[in-house]
Amino acid sequence: MSDQSWETLSNQAVAVAGAVYFLAFLCHLGQWASLRKLPADTEVETGRTAMLGRLGVLLTVIAVAVHFVGLVGRGMAADPNRVPWGNMYEFTVAGCFFVALFYLAFYRRFGLDWMAPIVTGFVIAVLMAAVLWLYDPVAPLTEALNSTWLVIHVVSAVIATGAFTLGGIASLLYLLKSRGNRAEKTTGYLARVPDLRGLDRISYRMHAFGFPVWTFAALITGPIWAHQAWSSYWNWDPKEVWAFITWVVYAAYLHARTTAGWRGRKAAWLAMLGLATLWFNFIGINFFSTTSQHSYAESAAPLHSAVDQVESGSSF
């Protein structure tokens, strides 16, 4: 296959993955709409409700597989072949892939069926933003990115991002459910997510897993890569500063939980602050900073460029 064929395959795979995520989202909405009619303490599900849940998970698995094909095709489209995160579009597509992958990886262990509509909805929104506003054609890596440390740094960063995002979702639901409990609701979506203690525990475990990985990405591999690219371990680059701010917030979250006994709403709000700094560093810096040396991550592609390429009729 030619490089152009690989790029077209990647664009089509991302589009198909988005469509399948959307179908999974609809299945889970149907599942939870059916459950709204039952009291929260009712564990018996109708055959239709259970079928919608299983179908939603199956569609999510298919979407993640196709999503992975899109990432592989993106890397194969470059000459020479490379890892598929050379610009902001590729970073974003890879980031939401790991969110979905982590959701599936922890689905059974933590019983994350209640998180399904939020995760699939989040991935759809991020993929849509990437395709419509961040798309860049495939190009060779810039000199700063052409390093083995790129693979190590970015893989660890997106793994931590996936874990932090799932932990943040659990924290958000904790805050919503803690308010909903005042009304003593017995039906609806919030009545069927884990109790407050369970949400708090899941959030903590996700953050405890993600923090050492983020530490490795932001404070070890990042500075090593920066020294290799720019002959300095620390350059006060906005991306570096916000990565460190994110690390401080999550360090404070874990420290407060283990030493000050922070639980519940205080810990959840701190986790939400960490999630905000994480995604601002991931995407926002590229739009609001004009001094970042990470300018290779910016995208100036015209609107709908990925859609145009998918519809261009390129053959394999």
C-alpha cells in the first residue's frame, strides 16, 4: 500500500470508529433509560436491558479495535514509518483511544458498566473535535520529535491521561451523586452508579495508578527528551510548566488522602482540578500559548480537512 492509501485508511478507520462509538453510546443510553423505570434496589434486569448493555460493550470493543487500526495506519502513512503522535491531531486521537482502552481493561475488575455512556460520549466528542478542528496531513517527524524518547514519553503520558480521566469521571459522579442523595432519589442513572464510598475508592485507585506513570512521563522522560532536543533539561516552556502544575495537583490529592484524611467531596474537587489542568496542558496550551517550544503540536489545518480526505475517493 502507498503512503496515501495508508492515510486514507487511517482517516476512514477513525471515522468508522467514531460511528461505532456512537452506536455503543446509543445502546447504553437505551440501557439506562430502561433502568430508570426500576427502583435502585432492584437488581433484576429485563432481557432487553441486559441485551443493550452487552451490545454496547461489544460495540465499544469493536470501536477500540478499529480506532487502533486508525492509529497504525497513521504511522504507516509517514515516510519513514513512525509512531502516530507527531502533531496535535494524532496526540488527541491517541489520547482518547487510551481512555477507551483503559475503560475496557478495568471494566470487569471495577464493574464500570455504569461509566459506559460517559466514556463513549467523551470519546465521541474528542474524536469529533480532532477531526473537525485539529486535523493535519501526515508529515515526517520534526527534528525535536525524532527520538526514541518520544515513544517512551508520550506512551507513559497518554497512559496516565487515560487513568486520570477515568478517575476524574468517578470524582465528577461522586459530586453529582452526593448532591442527588439529598433528594433521596431511588431511580435514575445516579441511583445506579456505585455508592459514594465505592466511587471514592475507584477514583483513588485510578489516580494512584496514574500518578507514578505521570511522574515518569513529566519529571523523568520529559526532561531527558528536552535535553536531547534543546540541550536543557528545563526551559520554562508553558507545556513543561503546566505538566509540572498537573503533577503538583495530583501529588497534593494523594498526599491529602493519605496524611490529612481527605475523603469525599474535598478529594473529588481536588481531582477535578487536576483533570482540568491535565486537559488544558494536553490541548489548551497549543491554542493559548505563542511561546511554547512544543509548537509542533499545534494544528493550523483547515476545517473539515479530514472529512474531505475521507470523501476524496482515494483508493487503496
